[in-house]
Amino acid sequence: MKDTPVALDYLKFNDSNSIRVPAEDLHKQVSAILQGVGTPEEHAEITAKILVSSSLRGVETHGVANVVRYSQSIEGGEYTVPQTVETISETGTSALLSCGNGLGFVAAHQGMEMSIAKAKELGLGMTTIRDGHHIGMVGYYPMMAVEQDMIGMAMTNGNKSVRPALGARPRLGTNPIAFGAPAGEERDFNLDMATSTVASGKIALAKRLGVQMPVGWTVSAEGEPITEPRGERGEDWAINPLGGTREQGSHKGYGLGLVVEILCGVLSGGGFGAQLSPGQNMTWTMAIDIAKFRDVDDFKAMMDDMIRELHATPTLPGEDRVLVAGDPEADCEDDRLVNGVPVENGQYDEMRARAIELDVEVFI
Amino acid sequence: MVSKVKLNDSNSTRVPAGALQQQLSSIFRAVGTPEDDAKVAAKVLVSASVRGVDTHGVANVVGYSKNVEDGVYTVPQKTEVLSESETTALVSGGNGIGLVSAYRAMEMAIEKAKKQGLGMVSIKDGHHVGMVAYYAMMALEHDMIGMSMTTAAPAVRPALGAKKMMGTNPIGFAAPAGEERDFVLDMATSTVASGKVALARRIGVPIPEGWAVTSEGEAITEPPAGENETWALNPLGNTREQGSHKGYGLSVMVDILCGVLSGGGFSSQLARGENMSWVMAIDIGRFRDIDEFKSMMDDMIRELHATPTLPGEDRVMVAGDPEADATDDRLANGVPVENGQYAAIREQAVELGVEVVI
């Protein structure tokens, strides 16, 4: 079963449409821009670390270029900076936090740190975060747990863009789920997936690059497939939930999308997708201390066995190799740490212009 | 086509749920299952049938009780705690009836969540747990969120792969609503559960393209006769461009929580009939007022129900709606049991010398 020819490969940056920049320089630049609009150094550093990590891992849609609009959101007063991440309720294993309407990264990072600390103490830790904004690449936060020999999970909801199964209007966010677990000699398992067929960033990218989308990604309010990417969100089109159609399991992507709404939006009280404005995002994190269940080395050795077995699976005709979640990102990171991070030409210019505008040092 | 693989009154016999509970319990007892365990196993199976999840329903008592008789299941079974903390436990299902060990594990998770806010149990040495959402739903009456997952021997191919490597590895998730029906998700991480392909085969209808492929990657529409190496189910998402890596990724997540965290083994290490499981309970009251939580659940569910539909669709549903509809009907009018399966249950009762009450 060959995939229909698509422009998936066009949705990637390459050396002709982008400029390679060393990761450290990007980090300094992102941090400087954020500090240039009044973000405390510690918060700017956390945010820069996560944005650069996304760019290193090839998740461009959540990468360094976003610093421009975040800094504009801060200047425009949509983000409250400096922010106070407030603990609204807390137990030995759980916490409800308010992001204080500041940078989502800062609260999500703190949320995962708290989950990890609680898990060290009692085996499990869970935080849910309200009054929040965009947290970037959700897969970053589980990796924080993986470094501590834990399993990590994170989810985040957002303003409505995805239709429910059988429905014809957007009602849920793309609501991604991330899950990380440590391996031994193999690469760690790192799943980061929107619960829609495709993340909204991919649609925006297709629009920017002027390429068609495959049938199955989005539909009109009449349920007709759309292949011409639209820019503005509205009631006249929606992204399909993972599964796409009733027959192919759209109720599953939809159901998972609602799990995310419940853990992020309802458990925190911050609100579900249909209640959120664009730019509002509620978040949930969890850490599981593996050693409370079994020996960590045994766990990792079994992870290695599983990953090796999956890698050795015979492929579909025309495919190179079977991957495991996190492989493409780890490949990308290996390359980019050595050769620099490609930043799309237009975005590179925007970042520099923004630095100059804010009168901070230009590092890139 | 999907609706054709449903039971109806011409191919099945309606039986009251109470009689099914009694019949199943007596069959389990007759093969040596202690009374408490027999009741639990019967309850989980009857619940699946009442909810319309017929593939995981009462008819399975025949296979399970034969497994007990043949020594495939160890009964009486002991649910042994291998390691434990305030919030977690690793238990061995003692190779007994999977339904019983998953039920006991969820009881433990709920107890831990009552004390500490969260509870999680991973189960090794296990067998089939039936409808996985049952265990998540056990959390609901305690005003908790419940989660449950289970693995199985390979039936599903990885994204880009052509050979089955993972089980259909379903995920269950339940959260309480107030006036609306509770949210109950129960989904295989493959495009379809294997039971649906078997049912299509039995009923003699083709399956849609996208459910299964041959080892050469060709779409299959004729439901295959049985599990073998010549075909595999697709992961949810099906193709690279429609997100097959997502269904695949979720399925490996289930393998990690059930199989690797427990040490019981991941899908491709399991023999047919072996299943590792994982359950979790979250005490909502630790985060926020439970009534406010439920009322926001109600708001969300109403908003979703009010979504305009795609052309030709009746209404937008929320996970758990079809099962709650089936429950309303089946509690009032009896549970339809497919004629052949009805006969098989009665036959097993007669063979074991227990009273036939259905």
C-alpha cells in the first residue's frame, strides 16, 4: 500500500531555503530577545532551551522562530511578564498550578519539575496547569523525566481547530500527547503526536511554502476535503481527528483529543478547547519512577530489546526502515549539533530584525 | 458495512443480564474458580455484553473456562504483589484469569489514590482482561479518573513495517460527568480491533480498505481466516501521510507501560493468550472541587453534542455514548447473545453439570 504522492518532503527546510546557525548562538539570541521585552533571565533561559531543543530535533514549527511572536505577545500585554507560577492546590503527588498568563514554557517546565520531584518521593507525580499559553514542543517535557530514569508524559490543549468524529465544525485543539521512556544502549522512546491527523503547524507551513495538502487532513464545513491550505481559523473548515473517517477510526483520534481536554482543561479548571481563545493552552504533566516498579537497568534492557526488534521489522515496499518514536528527531539532532540548525531565510531575517528593534545584541 | 457486523434480533437471543451473570459465574465456579473470582469474571464479561461490546462479552466464558480446565489458566489464582510503594504496585496475575487480576489491580490503584491522590499498578503473568475500559470505569464511582491498558501477542504492523509486531494494545480512559453520561473511551490503537475482522469473517462481509494489509503491503478486503504471518492490521492512521506513526507510537506506549514496566514482556515476546496490563486512578478532588469538575465535563459534553454534523450523520457523540445507549436498551430488553454463542454457553454449562439458567 503505497502512500499517495504528497509534498511531505517539501514541508522540510533544506540548505537552499534556510541558513545554518550554531545552537548556542540561537540560544543566546532567543534568550536575549525575551529578556529584551522584560522576561527575567531565568525564564528567558528556560524558554530558549526548549525552543532551541525543538529546532535541533527538527520540529521547526515549534522552534526558535516563534520567539518573535512570543516577544510580541509579551509587548502586546497578552502574556503577563514577569509571571508568577502559583500553586493553587498541592498534595504529595499532585499539584494544580496557575501559569499566571505568562510564558507557557516556564509553567510547563516547573510543572514537570514538580512532577519529577513528587515521583522521586512517592513514585508518581502529576501537575495540571491553568491560565497558560503555548508550551512549544510538548515532547520536551517527558524528556526531562527520562533524564531522571523516569517515564514522563505531557499533554496540552488549545483553541478549537479539530472537528469531533461525525462533526463538521472545529471544537477541539490539536491536543498533542507526549510520552517518553528511557532506553539503555538504544535511543530513548519519545512520542510527540497531535491527536489530529496533522498538527496545525504543518498546515501553516504548507500554506507558507505554497504546497497542496493531501486529502484527509482538513475538511470544509460541508465535509468536503480541502487540499488548499487555509490561513485563518474559523467555523468554515476543520482539521480531521486522527483516523480521518468513521470507517478508519476517527472516533479514536477524537476520543484521545478529549482525554487531553479532560486532563489539561477540565482537571485544571482552565477550560476545554471550545472555551479557549487562540493562544490559550492548558497543560498536564506526569512522572513515573520506574525503580518503584522494577530495576531500572532491567527496564532499559527490555526497552533495548523491543526497539531492536521493531527496527528489524521488514518494511513495506519502497520504505527504508522501520523507525521508533524519537528516531527522526534524534537523527536530526545528531546532524544539527554538528552542522548547525537550519533556520528558514525569512525567519532568520525576522529574528535578526527583532533583535535590532529591541536593541539587544545580534548573535546570529 | 460497519453496522452490518452488529448483532440483531434475527441472529441472536435476548437474555436478561442477571441470568447471564448467574450462568457465567456458575460455569467459572464449576471449573474450580473461587466464588469471589467467578463473580468478578462474570461481572466484567456481562458488563461488556450489556454495553454492546459483544466481541469481549459473555460468549468468552466458554474459551476462558476451557483454558482453566486445560491448565492454560492457573485457578485458583493468586494476585501477588512483587513490589509496592505508596502510589505504585507491580503485581503478578499468577497466570490466572486476566479479568480477575486486572480487577484486583484496579482496586489497589483506587485504594492508593484514596490515600495519596494517585495509584498505578502494572501487571505481569497475565491473561486476557476483556473489555479494557471496565477497569477505568471502576474509578468513576469513587469520583476518580481511571485509565487502563493491555497488550497482546502481535497482530498490528509498525508504521512503515510490513509484519505484525504489536498487539492491538487498547487504551481505556474514564472520567465522571455530572448530569451527562460519563466519558468512557475504549479504543484499540490499531485502525480496528481484531475482533471486528473476525466478526466480519463470521458474518461474511468484506472489510474496508485500510484495516489490514498483506505482508507485501497490499490492502486486504476479504477478512482473513485467522491469525498468521501473511497479513497484519494497520496501526491507527494507516498510512504515513495520515499519521500511521501515531497509532504505532501509542501502541508502543501501551507495550512500555504494560509489558516493559511490569517486566512481563512486550507484544512480540508474548504467546497468544498472554496479556500484560496497566491501570491507574487519579483522585480528582486533589486537584479541584469534584462538583465543579463534573459541571465542566457537562458543559464540554453538551457543546460537543451540539456540534453540527457531517452530511448524512445523525449526531455527534462522545466516547461512551453508544455503549450507554446499548446499556439502556439491554438492561430493559435483555442482552442479545449470538445464536451460536448462546448454544455454546448452554452446552458448556451442561457439560460441566451446572444448572442452565439462560
